[in-house]
Amino acid sequence: MVVYGKSPNNGEMPSRYQQKNEYQKERVQLGLTIKKLRNERKMTQEDLADDADINVSYLAKIENGYVNTSVRYLIKIAKGLKAKVRELFEF
């Protein structure tokens, strides 16, 4: 299923990030929780990406709910935040 709206590619076709995902709500909430924890620690995305040893653009996609990430990356992010993985799911 595709969510229609203004896409960054001149409206010709929905971007792959606009594809409806069965767990979109949870994906967005996970990203918001990561962003909240990062902000509480007064970290930029660049700071967290460096501490977590991940690409900053991938971190941004996670925070914005654009990607389904793996447990591996969630562990890296939790370590970068000096948090437990379960804290990422407190929503």
C-alpha cells in the first residue's frame, strides 16, 4: 500500500520512504524515543552516530521512521546513548 502525498521527486511517484509499513506507527515512535534520549543527553545526531559507530544519515532515517533497522543497530545506538536497548522501546 502506498501513502499518497507530496513526494520529493516532483510528485511523479511516491518515494520508497512513503511506502506504507505495517509497523509504521511503532517505527516512528522508536525514532522519536531515540531522538528524545539523544536530546536529553544534549547530543547531536553527529555525536550519537560517532559514539554508536553508524552513519549519520542512517541514524537520521531511523529517527524519522524511514527505515526498519536491525537489532545490531539498536544495540549500537543504545550503547552510544549509554542506555539499555529496552529504553528505546518505552513508548
